[in-house]
Amino acid sequence: MPNIKSAKKRVKVTAAKTMQNKMFRTQLKTEMKKYEAAVAAGDIALAQETYKAAVKKLDMAVSRNIMHKNAAARKKSQFTKKLNAMG
């Protein structure tokens, strides 16, 4: 455990930010799963809605440095290919 006041604060701040990142990462995975489920079900309208939400979450993850930009671009490309193959 840290003894210095500023070090104690850093521990608290890091714990809070870690929790926020974990919550966001969970939301991201949920949106991606919703999209995959819509594609698997063959529902084009729902797939288009969930596609927009998933892409938005991926972009937000990149801006927050939770996900690498190339990884997000690859995921978006995969999602777009699946959506185009449906309709």
C-alpha cells in the first residue's frame, strides 16, 4: 500500500477508471453480440439498427483507447460484409 497522499489518490483514480473501462468493454461486447444474433436470425431491419449501435461503440472504444484502431476497423469491416451479404 502507498504511504504518500498522491500515490493513494492514484490508486483510487486508477481503480475508478478501470471499473469504467470494464463497464464500457462489457457494453461493447453486448452490442456486438446483439448484432451477431440479428444476423444469425436473418432479420435485416434489426441487423441494420444493431449494426449502427455496434459501429458507434467500436468508434467510441477507439477514442477511449480501449481498443486499437486497426482491430476496430477490422471488426467494422467484418460486420459490414455480413450486413451486405444479407441484403
